[in-house]
Amino acid sequence: MIAPSILSADFARLGAEIEAVAGNDLDPRARADWVHVDVMDAHFVPNLTIGLPVVRSLLEVTDVPLDCHLMIEDPERWAPGYAEAGAYNVTVHAEAAKDPVRIAKDLHAAGARAGLSIKPGTPLDDVVDVLRHYDTLLVMSVEPGFGGQEFVPEALDKVRTARRLVDTGHLDVLVEIDGGINDETIERAAEAGVDCFVAGSAVYGADDPARAVAALRARAAR
Ligand code: DX5
Ligand code: ZN
């Protein structure tokens, strides 16, 4: 699965930017599976992006499943609102969550998939016990906060371990990767066992974002 991140899109024309990778007229190989929405609060990460009002507006203009990545403090308080609004997958950070099991239950009760993310410095061990409550594990392959950063190769070991854990434990959890994904790193991530690839600058920095999605998909399948 390919999930373009609108962090690298033109914020003045988000509806059109989503349409460019999710339009119904696109070849299915060029069409995004999810669109990734990076929510930052200038506290959990040193950057500020968009929040629930913008997500609500986006949900009105697109049918593509929105994958909301909440890089925010106090996810217990804020995450359920995104699910209630209609986001398809809502991911919170393990480093910010005080009660990750409750968050997953609240997200499910509101009708969304629940995702749990770990920063490059956070060991997988920190989330192993709660993973079965979640539907998505988002492994960060850059320090969260900004697009266009270089891929952290150590994330691949974490993906391999996560892949094994999910497969041997028969967990119904998608392994997603986010940060520095391009035509080259996506092959390594695919080989390590990633199911869903977030790509910001590699998609929206390209002349033709839909073609970039198709190219990434082809690379991941090699
Ligand atoms: C970073 C965000 C990513 C970002 C990825 O904090 O979570 O989703 O948009 O951008 P690229 O693909 O450019 O690294
Ligand atoms: Zn993200």
C-alpha cells in the first residue's frame, strides 16, 4: 500500500493535491491506497501543521481513506475526535500515550482503525505488550517533525522484528513506515516486510504525483 503524505503538498490547494493521487479516473496502480495526514502540535514535535478542522474539510471532498498521524501530546484527549470525524486510520505516538490500550479502544468505538507509532529511538519492546490492541504499527524512519529528511536505515531492523512478531503471533497488524521513502529506500523497506509506505517529498516533490505513486508501487513489488 502507498500512502502519500500531504505534508509535502501545497497547503493552499489540499483538495486538488489529494485528487491528484486519489482521483477515480487514475490507473489503480497510480492511485493512493491511503492519504497520510501529518498532524503536529509544536509540542510533541517542533513543528505545527494542521488539525481536526482541516481533516473534517478534507473528509468532505474525498473518499480516499485518511491516515491521520498524530504527532501530538495528550493523544488520549485528541485522537478520538479524528475517528469520530471519519478518519480511516488514526495513529498516535507511543512516546506520548499514557494509556495506549484505552486510546485503541476509544478509536475502535468511534469506528476507526487504531495505529501506534514509534520514533527511531524508541525500541519495539516498548509497544510489544499493547500491539494486539492495534491495527497498524507505524515505524518512523526519520525523526518526526519534518518532511524531506534522510531515511534512518536502523528502522529496517525494527521492521524485520515487527514483521516476525506480527507473523508468528498471528496479529492482525499492518506494518507501516514513514520518513525518507523514495525509489531506492522503498525496495529495502519492502524486503524488510513493510505493508504500507508513507511518502511525502517523493510523491509531491515529483512533477506528476500519480506517476510517482505508480513508480513507488512498482519498486516495492520488485
Ligand atoms: C514526518 C512525517 C512524515 C513526512 C514524510 O514527521 O511524519 O509523514 O511527511 O516525508 P518524507 O516522505 O518527505 O520523508
Ligand atoms: Zn507521518
